[in-house]
Amino acid sequence: MNNDDERIALFLDYENLAIGARDGLGVSPFDFGPVADALAERGRVVSRRAYADWSYFDEDRRLLARAQVELIEIPQKLGGSRKNAADIKMAVDAIELAYERGFITTFAIGTGDSDFTPLVHKLRELDKRVIGIGVQSSTSALLPPACDEFLFYDRLPGVEPVRERARPARRTTTPTPAPTPEPTAPEAVPEPAAPTADGDADVGPLVARTLAGLQRHTDGPVLASRLKRAILRKDPTFDEAAHGFRSFTELLRHLAGQRVVELADGSAQGDPQVTFPSAASPVDDAFRLLADVVADLGSPQLSGLKNQLRKRQPDFSEKRFGFGSFLSFVRAARAQGLLEMGWDDAAGDYRLHIED
């Protein structure tokens, strides 16, 4: 194990996150994957715990169990005195772990509740780095400034709201089971299943997404060895040999030939520096394709737009360029000034247009 990696303990105030995502983003059940990926890019997660009365989150419980999250049961049916039981148990466990596991360098606290601000302060007093995670609409303004880093769930790659965010949800003494989401989500578009003969159909997007994540939150160059460790934290089954390459460096050279990444000499022989191509690259062509389609359609909705791009380029996938979702890809194009995007209340969706 590389000692430079952060060792992270994750604690989830699950009721706060799940209800916030449901009411604020229309996401139900709560998708833990984007959180796991964001933390994998930051270090090695050595402990995962989620606290809730799981009788209200039956489907979530199964999904979290598959993600190797330890489920801590806090029944809420014993009266109002149990309202803060999960909060207290989570805070006590976090402090206990901080004292008993000195090797843990970082605590990730998943909640938007300001009641956890004293816990954050105490962990930082113990020389622990604290990463907060919360849904923006249900996160107290007091909590993010107390953390070393705060991740809004809404902004994580792979998270897409399915309707306009509602007003912030308040915690209640007795949570109600999550209702079935209304069928207002943008039309789901399946990813094209077109693996190439050399077996790199899946590995290219995985490398690009991981590299993009590392570049977002770290300073300095990203070396191949660090990139591979981050990929293994996302997918422990990853093996470049399964894609037909004798080494990870050989895989990177192959991707460099496709202009997915760019390699330069690193600090040690055999451990090159990995970046995205600085000159015109395939992602620029993808942005131009998007802009051309939007211009031709006039003012299209985001829903169904990906299908329009695939009518012109059948193998299009934003994941090939390191984006976790099509919405993130469109936002990147907007950041480059290629198009404008705004919410249309009448349509219940984003509308895009080219600025005159």
C-alpha cells in the first residue's frame, strides 16, 4: 500500500441524504455510486457505515449492502426520544474510530445537518481531514465552511436531477417511506454496446473519468501509478491484461495513440505523467457536434438530445471523454461558451440554444 494515499472512514446520515436527494433532486433510491467514485479518487476507503431506520429504506438497504456499506440500525418507532439517536450514535462512533484507528487520515461525513458541525470541529482538532457530503438544497449553510472540503451530491459526476429541485426537506421525527418517483425523468438512453476488437471499449472511459477526477481535486502531475491505484479503488477487478495489454503503461500508450490521454516523462522511469491532450482533441469534436445539433434544432430540450447526437454519430458517449453524465458534458460545453442552457418551467426540463 502506498503511504501517500489518504485512508478514509465514511459515515452516512442516510435519512438526511436519501430524503434530501428524493425531495431536492427527484432521485430515489439514493445512488451511492457517485459518492463511492468521488472518495475513491481521493484515497482508500477503509470503513463505510450508514445510519438509519432501515425499515423505511428497504431497496436502499439492498443497494448499500452490495456496495459493502455496513448498515447500522437505529429504530425510530420507540417514540420522539429516538429522533436524534442516529445522529448521536454516528458522532460517538466517529470519535471512537478517530482514537482507536490512528492510521485513518480523513473522515467523510455524509449529511447536510448542522448538528454535525461540532463533530467536524472535534475531528479537525484531532488532526483529521474532514470531507462533507450533502444535497445542496438540504444542506445547512453552517456545515460546508466547517469542513476541509465539501462535496455537493448534486454536482458529482453521474448524478442527474430528474425534475426541478423542490424546497429543502426538513428532518422529521418519523420519516415516511420513499414514494415511487414520478415519471418525469428524461428519457433513458442506453449506452451503445459496440466493443472493439482490442477490448478497450470500456477501459478508455474508465481511465478518462478517473483522470478527470484526480485533476479536479489535486495539484501537480498525475502519475500512471497513482492513476492505476485510483482505478483499482473504483473497480477492484480491473486488470489491464483482461483488455489485452501486458502492462498498465502499455494500455496508456494505446490510449495516447487514440488521443484519449497524453503521456510525458514522470519522476521515475516507467511511471509517466498522464494528462489530457492539450491541443485539439476528440472532446472538442464532440462539443462541436453538440453545438451543431443544437443550432439545427433551434432550442431543443435536454431530454432526448443525446439520441439526436447519436443519429449523426452512432457511437457517441460522453463517458469516453471523462464525463460521468450527459448533463455534465453539456455543462462543460456551456462553460466553453459554445451554447447556453436554462431551465424551462413549462417543459420541466433544460432548454439549450446557441447565443446569437
